[in-house]
Amino acid sequence: MPTEPPVITRLFLHPPLLQWPFELDVFQKQAVLRLEAHDSVFVAAHTSAGKTVVAEYAIALSQKHMTRCVFCRYKSISPAHTVCLRAVS
């Protein structure tokens, strides 16, 4: 029997750095919370799962803290995502 992923119970102590017009999936929330805790994250998911949301947050957070962020991709991303990541970085 498959188990459900754990429910995110921790709330941000401050408003999130970025907000989206949609509810984040559990894995996105978990990644964002880990980034906020100054941990590294590695996100691997199927195409169109929403990995770029985590990348956008990591880039914005690295700019806020004036640190570096590494974004690796296996295949090319869509032109829309390229524009979005340039705008964030």
C-alpha cells in the first residue's frame, strides 16, 4: 500500500521570498523550506513536475544572501523558463 507524503506543518516565520499564483506541491514546499534553512537541495522529478519553481526560489534566495547558486539541467528548458530564470538571476 503506497504511503502518503508527510504533510508540511512548519510555517514560514516570515513571508516567503517568492510567491506563485498556485499552491506548491509537497516536494516544492519541502525544498523551499530546506533552502530557507540554508540546506542544499537536489530535485529530481519527471518532466513538467515543477522543478523550475525550486530553482527560481534558490536563485532569489542566493541573491538575497549574496551567495552563489548552481542550477544544473539535463536537457534544455523552454524559452519561457529561460526568460524567467534570467529575470530572477
